[in-house]
Amino acid sequence: MIIAQISDMHIQEDRRLYKGRFDAAGNLETCITQLNALKPDLLLATGDLVNRAGPAKYAFLRELLAACEIPVYLMPGNHDDRGLMREFFPKHNYLFTENDRLHYKIECDGLNIFMLDSSIPSGDEGNIGADQLAWLENQLALSPEKPAIIALHHPPFATGTRYIDNFFCADGPELRQLVARHPNVLRVISGHLHRNIQVNYAHTIGSVCPSTAVTFGLAIAPKTPFFYSHEPPGYHLHLWQPGKPIITHTVLLPPAEIANGAYPRHHEIRESP
Ligand SMILES: [Fe+2]
Ligand SMILES: [Fe+2]
């Protein structure tokens, strides 16, 4: 089974460049072209689907995602709006629960994926909240032997990056304690940082998927200011087989100027390493 994860697409209306420089829409198109060739089992989009929510942005995102031949599961980030997500993606039945927050379970053959909603309408920081944590605890207890992945937008752990750790998931420690009680959790995956990192998290691994729109600059030294980087954006592919560890590959997107056509798609590379 291959689970693709994209994050922080930051789509805007009318192909407007992200921060005037970065082709977020073009990058997502390249990503979808690659995924349509690879044909993973499903695609998780872990928040910041658009850049500062608005109807025209979700309309354009819907247009872009229409090209995707893989089942797509959406989750909100701090830039998203739950109401607009429901309005513009009415066929995504999982968005329509009795809860205001958009958490849900994806039941795969032999694996559960728990999608959490860490967004809060009032700010860029996040939290999971007692209700979602209780729901997750109950769900994990229902199938203690079944492997599980937990996904949310805000990393529920420190990233060592000051500008993101200021907008952190407030109850990350509570989630860590919950995960520690459930050895069937294989991975906790997230976005928001616009960089690719891995951390120890309870008995498992916490990871952050890079953004498809733009990579934030490496700012792990204490006084490094925030900046946008020209490192390539990318996405994750999580490979899972029953009884085996999850293997996560990071796929970097080609530079924008050769994104459409000139870059060899992975299925066309036939040489031995
Ligand atoms: Fe983002
Ligand atoms: Fe974010």
C-alpha cells in the first residue's frame, strides 16, 4: 500500500504566485501528474490547502484536484476554513460529520488512518482539543491490533524552528501520552513547517511533510530570521505492508522552469542505479 501525503499547497485564485514568486499551482499540477503515474492507493492533503481561505481559492483548488485520479482526503490547516471546505467539496462525504471540527477515520485494508483537525479559527497556532483526543482514544481502543497512522496539520512536537514553534500545537504533549498508550500507532504525520523533518515521538516516529508550494528557510540557529528558501518543494510517499515498518520516501519537485514536460517522470527512468 502506498499512501501519498501532500501538504501546505497554499493555492490562491487565478494562478497568483505565492508571495509573488512561487508557483504553488504549477507545483501541485506537477505533483498530481507524478502521482497519477505512480498510482498510490490514496492521497492525504494535510492542511493549508489554500493561502488565507477564500471562495475563489477553494474553487481553483477544486479545479486543480479534479485532475487527480487518486482518492483525496482533505484536512484543514491554519489557512483553511471548515465551512468553505464543506461548501466547495460536497462530494467528500467524510467532511460531513456531526462535529464542527473535521476529524475522521480512513479505514483501509489492515490499516487505519486517523485524520485530526488541529486548526483553530482564531489564529495560526493549533490545538487538538479534549473532544478529538477522547474520540481518538476510543477509536484506537476499538481496534488495538490494527496498525494506525495519525495525521494532523500542526506538528505535535517542537521542530527546533522558532518561527513555527511559536505557532505550535498546544496539546502535542497530551497526544504524545495518548500515542504512548497505543503501540499499534506506527507513525504521526503532519505539515505546517514547510520542511521535511523526523523526530522521536513516543514509541514511534513523528514526521513533517514538506510543502508543495514553497520551502521555508532552514532556521535552526537561534537568531536566524524567517525566510523563503529556493530549496525544492516536495511531498511524501509512505509505503506500508502488513507486518512491516512504514518506509517514507521524500519526493522533491523539479524546479518550476522545467516542471512541465522536461523533467523525466519517475516511471520513465529505467537505468539501474
Ligand atoms: Fe503552510
Ligand atoms: Fe500551517
